Amino acid sequence: QVRLVESGGGLVQAGESLRLSCAASGVIFSRYTIQWHRQAPGKQRELVAGITNIGTTTYADSVKDRFTISRDDAENTGYLQMNSLRPEDTAIYYCKLLHPRGSSYWGQGTQVTVSS
């Protein structure tokens, strides 16, 4: 059974940092692309960052130079380091795993709230 557990969300002030974690079980983690998505109230879910199984990274323009995605395949965990947080980063953040053959899995989400 595949399980993704996100952690690390919370309430911070603008300018502060958070690191989100996505711990996976039940999959061969190293084969998957990891993505972080977020959904703010009243808005569609959007892709924030991704990292492939070979370490290629992509970022939404809104988070470039502030967020860093990484992975530790030995620990079956993905990370999203978020620096210089802004109130507009407030959202529920979701981890997603994508296999090259098409299967995908979502985590339950973790709330990030940035106060001004």
C-alpha cells in the first residue's frame, strides 16, 4: 500500500522559512518524480516545483529563487525548502509522486500560513 505523509507546515511571518517533507512508503521511491503542488482558498491547485528521478528540477516563476526542491532516496523522502515566504504563499501544500509509466499518488496535504 502506497502512503505519502507530508509534514513541516505551520504558521510563520513573512520573510521566514519552512521546510516541508514528504515521506513515502510502499513504492520504489527512486523511480518517481516528486512534485509539490499547492492550493489556496478559492484557487485552483498549482504546481510549485518538481524533481525528476535523476535530479532535474523545475519551479513555478512565483517561487523561483525562494524555494528549493530536493530528495533523499535513501530515506524515501522529498523536501521543499521555502525561504522568504510571502502571504501569497499561504495554501495547502501537497506532495505528488509520478512514475514514468503513469501511475501517481498524492499526499494528504499540509497547511502553510504566512502572516504579513
